[in-house]
Amino acid sequence: MSAFVGISQKLLSADELQNLISKLANDSSYYFLRWANRVSGITKKLGNFPMLEGQMFNSELELRWKQKGANYEAFLLSSTAREYPNFEPLDREWETEDKDAYFYPPTETRFPKGFDYPPELKIGQRYFRDKKTATVHFVALTIKKSIGEKS
């Protein structure tokens, strides 16, 4: 399956980033957000800006962003090879492979404050490989589709 990997053509203001997120998000999108003193866990709501970095993911794509000064740099990993305005594609031919993924149980000691996520959420990982070398360059979070859900 052909895919898209790209980086934002310019640094984005918080307003521009929020606008981009709203264009790429859908009803099945989730967020994982990081501030200097906490993380959001996996949530359906986009938190308050500014934040250091974050990601929005659904069954089609993952959008990552990171603060650079007063603005943000964005990075897009999509299972669909199509035009994404505002993004410069990385010059490779990409293919993807979806894998199962699981949350750590609440008893996991690696996260002393716990890690919040919706218990019904079924996540996966999507590997983005260079088609010529078969090297995995990126791993994105994805939502596993329910039986009968359309693409």
C-alpha cells in the first residue's frame, strides 16, 4: 500500500496548527499531548495551547507537532498517498504495514502516575517502510477499525 510522509513547509502559529488539526481530524481521532509538567494520556479532546508537542491519530493518519520557539513544526504520516497541501513530502516511495499494539495494564510501574486511555480503544501501529530498502523509518499510532467500518 502506498503512503505519504511529509513535513510542514513552514513553521505554523498555534492558530494555524489548530486549523490544520481540525482539517485532518475526524470523529475517530484521538490526541496525545505533552506539556513540560504532564501528559494528557490518550484523549478525544485537543488540549489548550501552548504545549511542547503532541500527536493526533486516527485509522488513516498520524499528525505530530513540536514547538519551535513561538511556533510549531508538523510532521504527517498517512496511509493514503495523496496531495497534502502545506506539507513537503519526504522523497521516498513509502509502503505501510499495520501491526497490533496493546496498552500497558494500570499496574505497570513504568508510569508511576498512571496512563489514561479509553478502555474500549483498540490501537495499532503502522510501520512506514522505504519500498526500495524495506527499512522501517517511522512507526505511527493508529486506530484499529471495527468490523463493518468503512475506510
